[in-house]
Amino acid sequence: MHTIRVRRGVLASSLTLALFAPYAVAQTSTTSGSDQQKSTSSSNSQQNGTPNAKELKTVVVTGSMIPRVEIEGPAPVVSLTGQQIKDQGFTTLWEFLDSLPQVGQQSSDPSAWGSSSVNARSVNLRNVGPGFSLLMIDGHRIVDYPQPLNKQSNFQNFNNIPTGMIDRVEVLASGSSSIYGSDAVAGVINVILKKNYQGDDLQVTGGGSTRGGRDYGDVNFFGGKSGENWHVLYNFEKSNRTALWGSDRPYQDSVADAGYGSWSPASRMFGYQYDAAGSIALSAQNASGQYITPPAGTCGKFTNSQLSHSYSVTTSGTQIAGVTDNGYYCSQPTMWQNWVLTPGSRSNNGYVSGEYDFSNGLQAYGSAALYETVGISNTQLNGFGTGEFYDQTTGQVINQAIRQLTAAEIGPSNTHDREQNWNLQAGLRGTMFDSRFNWDLNLNTQKYTVREDYTGYDQNAMNNFFLGKQLGTTTDSKGNSIPIYAMNWQQWWNPITPQQYNQFAVFGTNTASSWLDQVQFRINGDLYKLPWASESIGWAAVLEAAHNGYLLSPDSRSAFANSANFQNPFGAYLTGGGTRQRYSFGNEFRVPLLDSVTWTISGRLDKYHDASRADVARTWGTGLEYRPFDGLLVRGSYNTNFKAPDMQAIYLTGSSSPVGYYADPLQCINDIKNGVSNSTWCNSVQRSSSQYYTLNTNGSRLLKPQTGHSWTYGFVWQIPGVQGLSVSADYWHMGVDNAIQYLSGDTVLADEAGCLTGYQTNGTSALSPYTAHVRGSAYCQMVTQMVTRNAAGQIVTVNSGPINEASLYVSGIDASLDYKLHTDDWGDFRANINYTDNLSYKQRVLASDELQNTRYNMVASRITWIGNWHKGDWDVTISGVRDGGMRAPNYGSCNTLPNGIQPSMINVQSGTETIATGVCQVTVNGQAVTVADTEYTGHTPVWITWNAAVGYQITSRVKAKLTVNNIFDRVSSIPYYAGGFEYVTTGQTGSEYNGREIFATIDWKID
């Protein structure tokens, strides 16, 4: 291993600064980057020796290609070992990353209906978006997950990398496209796998949640063997995590626990009456809309069902004008008992790597990794709705009949995502020019496939089962033509068997694949020494070529056009595929301007060949490090960044999905303007199966690269006079221009209504001025043409897709405190606190729009802490996370009156900003009347969880550890005005459902 020699003062500064990185571990062996080669040999290693000189090996830290002595550089890097991840109670890499202060909230909910990537997890650095963070393993890019995130975009899966294989993780939460190219806009997460290990080790972990669900088992075997000129490391990990179902968490499934946004005070006054299709287990309505009372004892025959009484409430001003008795039906008091909250998984992962040293200094290396995972989920149990028909059996018109099938009726019907991810690499590395320069040639190929097996149903066959064959048509009281059936009420009012269900069940398979082939050549070394500096100018360069692509192959029977014969549970038909070639060249220089000042500068050129308008991207970056005295570093960096057009956004073709539960802002606004109270068009859960519309999504080949910039400045400081105490603080800012903005169906409908009427809905009965876009603008002309309506004004189709217009600017502060204390009698102590405050989150869709700061609509601050005590055979770790509050649903609107009336807020316009006055009013006999109420300014509460781990060295080879995650068993409640389809908690961490989890681990060092 090559070394360099440094002066005592520089060495002291380097080592103390290593303490300042959050969770930092000073590495004295060669680390990652793509430079898994031997450390560089400094040209001046023999020139600056002094009697007090000590040897310190150089390291490659994420964010640079040049090996260096100092762990800290011009931009902060978070580093944590795999063991420290486990000590904090995390069983997966994603769980750990999701807890970091630099990581924003999830951009998707894997349990959501229609989720297109239920088995994967993305990471959202700085809240910029998952696609703007780059995942690497050992300094090399990772292939994209085959299925799209939110049915729209590519991303990388952080959920399939086994923690047992991780040596450490480095997180650079700042742009670095000039080093790594596309996607590194918000930062880089570099996972370094274990490399240097001798002997064999077996770790066995088991546990689960004390509230039930999420049972966990993990067996991890790893080891290494060495010879005179070779080394091999091997790792196999097998793990199983059971799914967490709604039935495991009844606190969040009950309608009684839902917010007022789902179940209003007026409804609560008269008992259960949440007449949405999702909560109706079994019902039938006659022509007047009156429920037909089920036969006695019917509801008790079905799992999770009870007899409920329905009422409708009408209001006038601040008074309840009337109550209508709608009859009885079977309801689901715990609506989503069979809904998956977090999917389960079974994983088998293997990894082997090796190195061989030739006698001439040349080294060959290679590795092979295979990650196999089966994800287990269930997006929704099948339901059946009839629409209006004439029943020949009873001689009456049935307006609507709804039948929610149960798990007992369907039998095993989970969705299984079977994943396989290969990662193979081989390379050569060595030195040249009398060992002044190191070079590394690496070839890498990866492939990721997903086979998704699921259960759906044949709607025509189900219709025949319950209704029989159509017997003709007739005319209802409104003159509408309706079909005639002879309904089988015996089968309707009684549970069916799984064998009967199989008469109309269908089994589908979606497949998706992605691949990445890349070759990379790196070189680094020392150029020459400036006369006034003690170190040489460092230089590194990289040359890359890559080919990647993806292909979506959904079951062709699940196309929306075939929905009568094949209903899939995802409500989506996603197609597309394409390839891309990339060629890149980059340079980096590290220049010691003075012994106390170091300047770095880098530049990169990326050339793309694909179907988009991407061509050549040029990025550059620079950084400055100033060390006025030992123990203090003042630093700053600036980078230009870019992200190539998303391949899903380019090649997505003709994907469509049915949307059945939606609000219609245009009709809602018109109803409110016309004095219609409790308009069903304002409520996203009041649609029925006869009011579906088709959402069409297509990619665009006109997309251009998204450009960005970032800068940081701050300091790291070892506090004088206090051994082992250090602090750091950094301001960061990053921006993205020309960003790809997906116009969702909800966005299109909201903007269509605003552009046409000049209003937006605020609650279910209040209006405020629409200010998102200028009426008559190019955007408004575009968005109004994206919606097709029938003669009655109901939505028929909505078109959506990506546009290259958005801008986003975010900024904030990171701070950390680290303290180490050694005592002879009480052992060793370590404490670390990390804090991030997101000061601003400004975004707009079009360049002509005003920037809007929506910081408070998400968690703005997060604090993490970890404390460790070690003495003899004992290790104790205490850690925790604190998420700040955020604005609750309905923030800025009027409080709901005790009788369920929802007043509207009086707003005034100040320039381009709409300001709420805090004055609320209702309409009485066409006149606005002010009510004694105020603006609602509720926030979700601060969220805090604590974790602990206690380890004991039983023998020299056996260690036991007990880990408790979420010690105080915290689960969050539903926000007061929250509504929605699933009643899931929103906003802060991923622990709202899990509660306390306990794990026990045995670690046996075999030899």
C-alpha cells in the first residue's frame, strides 16, 4: 500500500477534522469512489520527511476523484458504517437513509392504490425528488429500477441492498454533476461493500413489531480468505420480512378515527354514514336511492362487516335544514383491513469479490452480486358495482348495488413482485510513470428484472355470476335506457367460496426489465509542486461509455380497452421502452494555493444519444478549503449540475388507467357559486363505478436536459480546550431549472377549473381566487384542452404527461456536534447530534409563474442523535429522530362549525399573492353572513422516536445484541381535517404504522 508523509500539524488537523463528519469514521484504508485501487503515491513523499513525520494513507471520499489525506473536503459528507446502521435499529439501507436529516419525505406511498412500484423504495435528498439523487455501489452507477415511480419516472431502488454486505455509506447532499454526471443534482449516496475481511462470521437476527406484523428474520454469513498475492471475500444473506396489513393496525383503519375531511361533524351527529364505495361491504339501492335492507343476519356472515344506518344532512346557513333516512346496508367499520401498509419481502442475496496482485504491480479484481427479492403486497380486494338496471326477480329498478369481496371469499390473492438484480464487474489497475499515477480500467454490467404476478377479475363473468345474462333493455323514469337482469339475490346476500370466485378470477403477469453496461477508465496522481506550497497539485480524470435501457411489458389483457374481461388491481396499463448511449469525460484538479488554502476545480462533458433533445451537457464545479490553524476548516463549494431527460418521460407510450374516485373542481366550483351545499363533486370519494374517466399518459421526445446549480459554505471546528468536541455548520442552496414537471390528472383538473372560472376550491363549500396561472395564458390554453367532457359536463378523458418548464429552489442549514470521551474507569463515550433546517422550498411550473414557497407544507426540520458507551464486553447505543411539525390539512381555511357547516374564507389579493383575512362567512338566503369563527392554523405534532441497542461479548467469538426500535411504541393519529381514500397517517416518518420493534442478534466469529 503506497503512503504519503505529512507534517505533524497537518496530520493533527486531518485527524481531528475526521471527527466532524456526522457519524464519521476516520478511514485509514483505501475507500470507495471508483478508485478501489491502491492509494496514490505522492511525488513528494520522500521530499518532506521530518523527524516528527508520521505515515497516513490517502483516502478517496465521495465527491472527489482525487485521493486525499483529509476526510473533510469543500462540501460536507455524511459517513456511517454498516454496524452503526444496525445499532440504530435499522434493518434495511432504505430505513436508515430515510431517517437522515438531509433526506426529505417520501414522494410515493407504496401502499397506495395503483402504486406501480410497491416493492421498491426511493430516497429524496433535499426534497428535490428521487430522480435527482444518484445511488452508487463502490463508486459505480446502479441500474434504474425497471418499474416507474408514480407511473411516471425512473428511480433507483434503495430497498434491495442487504445491510449485511455494507461496510459503510457515504452521503454527499450537494450537487456534483461535474464529478458523477447526470442525476447527481441533489447529491450522491455511495454504498461501499465489504472488501477487506479475514475469517468467517455468522450473524442471525430475529424479531418484529410488538403490535403485530413485520416479523423479521435475517441470516448473514460473510468471510474472507487470503493468500500471498490474492484475497477473496464472500457474503450470503437471507432475510424475510412479513407484510404489515391494515388488520394489524386497526387504529388507523377505523372511520371513527378518520379526520373531519373524511367524516364531517354533521355526519358524526347522526352516526356512521360514510357512504363511499370503499366502506360499503354490501348494499343495494332502489330507484329513489333508498337502501334495500339486507335480510336479517346478512352482515354478520361477512368478515369485517356490520349493519349501518345511513342518513343525509342538508344545511342552510349555520343551521341543519333537514335529515333524510336512507335506510340500512352492510358497512366496513375498519375499511382497509386487508390493505397492505408496508409490503413484505423474502430476499436471497449473494456477493463475492476478489483481487489478484501480479508481480509487476498490476492488480486484477472483480465482483459478482445477485440480489433476489420477492415482494408481497395486495393493493385492493376486488369489488363489484352494478350501475342502474331493472331487476326482473323483484320487479323494481335497482339504482346501484355494491359488493365488496372479502379475503375469505377470494382466498390467497396477494401480489408477488419477483425481482432479480445482477451486478458483475471486472477490472485492472496499476501505476504508470514511476508510480506517480494510478490507473483503473473497469467493466460493469447490470440487469434488473421484475415479474409481477397478481389476481384480477373478469367483470363480465362476475356480472353473469351475480346478475345472470342480460335479458334485454327497458326505460327508467328519466327516459334512460337500462339493461334488464334477473338478479341472483341468494348469491348476493351470502358469502361465496374461493371456488366460486375462481369462476370469474383472472391471473395476470406484468414484467419489466432495465439494464446498464458501462466501461470506465480512471487515472489520478500528482502533477507538480508549486514553489511556495509543500504539496503537489493533484489531478484525476475519467473516461466513460455506457449503454442503458428499459422495457415495460404489462399483461396485454389488462389494457383499459379490455377492462370488461380483465380488471387488474393496479388500475393502470403502463407501456414503454427505449435505450440510451452516453459518453463522458471529466477532469479534476486539487491545487494547494498555500499550505492553508486548497482549491479544487472540476469539469465534465457528457454526450447523449437517445430520442430526446438531449445532446451535450457541460458541467463544472469548484471548492475552497481554508485552514487558518489546526482544528478549524472554513470551506465552500459551487457546482453546476444537470439531469438528462428521464427515460420513462421520453419513451412512455399510450399508458392509460381508469380513475373512479375523484373530485371534479370545475363542477364543484359551479355548484358552490350556484348555492348548492354539500356538492358531491367536491368530494374525492363520492364517485361511483359508473362515473370513471380515463387518464391517458404519454411521454415526450421534445424534452431537454434539466439544469441546476448548488453551493455550500460553512466550517468545521474542534473546540479549543475540550478534547474530542467538534462542531460543524454549513449553508446549502440548490436549484433546478427547465425541470420536467408531470402534470397529474388532479393537477390538470384543478388548473382547468381555475383557468376557466378564476376560482379554486378551499374545502368542500368555500372558494378562493385562483392564482397559480394567469387566465388566458399559454398554460391555461394548453390545460383546458387536456380535459374532455360529455354533454352533461362529466369528465370523459384527461391527458397528462411531462413538460420541460418547472423550476425549484431549495436552501437550508446543516449542523452537527460530535463528542468523544475516553475514561480509564468508565469506558468510552461518543455522542453525535445532526440538524437540518430547510429554510425555503420555492417552486413554479412555468417561467412566467411566481415562485411559491411551500416549505411549511412539508417537514422543515429534522434532528437525529446517537450516543454510544463501550466498556469491556458491553456496548450500549441510544439514538433518535425528531421531525418538526408541518401544516395540517385544511390549513388556512375556516374551522368547521360544531354542526358540520363549513364556512368560506374571505381572501384579498395583494399583487400576485392571495392573503387570507381570517374572516369566515356562510351564505343565508343568498346573502353572505360573517360567522364567529377563525382561520384554521393547525399543525401536525412534532414526531419523536427513540431507539436503543445493547450488546454483550459473551465469548471472544460470540456476541449478543438486543435492539429496540421506537422504544415508546409511538404511532401517530389522523390529522383533524385529514381526508382521503385510505385513512393513512401523513407527513413525517415511516414509523406511523410500525410501533415498537424488537430484534435479537447473535454474532458468531467462526474463525
